[in-house]
Amino acid sequence: MPFTGSCPHDGLPALLTCPVCRARLVPAGRALRCAEGRHSFDVARQGYLSLMTGRRARSADTPEMVRARTAFLGAGHYAPLASRLAGLALSLCPADGTVLDAGVGTGYYLAAVLDALPGALGLGLDTSAYALRAAARAHPRAGAASWDVWRPLPVRTGSVDLVLNVFAPRNGGEFHRVLRPDGALLVLTPASGHLRELRSRLGLLSVDPAKERRLHSALGDRFRHERTEPLEYVLRLGGQDLDALVSMGPTAHHIDADELRHRIARLSCPQPVTVSVRASVYRPR
């Protein structure tokens, strides 16, 4: 299992702290227990560590969203995004370093980064148990744990070489705390032209044109912006891929599935769809 036994994940428990008392966590059979022994957290049958208790975030990925994301990413449509992140990680993280993916989803991007870093360990955090089931199997050197990244992270201070944040919430203070002084934060965000052909016709949520400026402002107190690399290309998608693309993202929380299919049926396919993103690198101040 990812967090127990003799396997490449043995280094992951050392990264973690008890979310209740902040003590270090140690393996204890099919669980991790805080050093004082007062709090214990199970490793689920699907391989991820259950750290979060209570009600999960309403925005967590549903089973339908995870199935759609697995299908869309598995078809290679976002492979250029994963490749760009992996290339940047090579210059930002030691080959045997530690990568924290905050908002890991199914683990697709974390797996690409770890493939580029042959000795690195990865830890993915997410609120969706359904996504975590996939993330726990995404890479032999990655583990996954349930957690809300808006809360103080259950990760040791100064223990991470690279924080990866892909289309996910950003907790700048906590990212800064867990990074080593010479570490890096790598953020992937949609640009204003992302999926522009679909926004009005399918009712997708819009991208704030000031998103990059707000990102720099939100992180500016703790991070120095080092560089941003844009990436844009055009896909040609059929109805099934269009359905998966919309169903895997936040718009899925706002559009009924039958209504979505009705709107897609009115499009001419294959439909040109622009992928437009920015990969931004930040260094701790």
C-alpha cells in the first residue's frame, strides 16, 4: 500500500503531520498514527490515505466528473500541458526531490512530472475520494491523501521541493510554509481564450481576464514571480470528447447532463476548441 510496508512510498509518511495535533505520522499496519498515538488515519482499500474528516467540499469531483476526466485525459488531449509541466519541473526540482500536488485530481499531471524526475516522490492532496482512487494508482512513486487545500496542510514545514497546482485552489501561505527556501511553486491556470469556442454555446463558466494579475497579487506577499510560459493549441473534438471535456470541469456542477448533450448535438463536429493556458513559476521570498 502507498503509505505502509516496504515500498518506494516509505518516504511519504515522513512528509506528513497529524492534522489534529500536528505531530509527525508513522506507519501502523494499514494506517498512519501520530507519534503520540492519540490519532490514527486509515489507508483506504483503494490506496489513498484518509486524513480529512467531516463533510467534504461541495465542489469536490463527483464519480461522473472523474470518469469524464479519465476518458478525456486518457485520449491525450491535454498531453501538451502535462509535457510542459514536466519540462519545467526538470529545472525546478532535484531528480530525487519531493513534489506536492495540491488539488491532484486523478494524478495525471503529477505522474507526468514524476516520470521526468526519476528519483522523486510525489504526494497528491484532494477532497474527492473518487479522484483519489485514481491518483493513488497514477504512479509507483506517488501517494494520495484526502485533504482540503484551503485548510492548513498536513505537511511538514520546509519539506517540499516543488508544489504543483493545476487548475486548483491556491493556499499561498501554506504553499510557502511547506516549501524549502530554494523550492518552487508551479501553477497552471487557464488563459482568457481557453475553450473560447464553447463558452457561450455550451454555457461554460468564463475565465476572468484579470486572472493572471489576481494570481500575482494573491501570491506576491510570499512569492516572487519568476516567469510565465503561455501554451496554446487547437483541438478538433467530436461529441463524446466534448461531453467529457465539459463534464470533467466545474461547469458540470451547473449544467444538467441531458441539457449538455442537447447543446453539444447542435454543434458541428469535429468542433475546433482552443486550449490556452499559462504555466507560472514562483519562488519563495
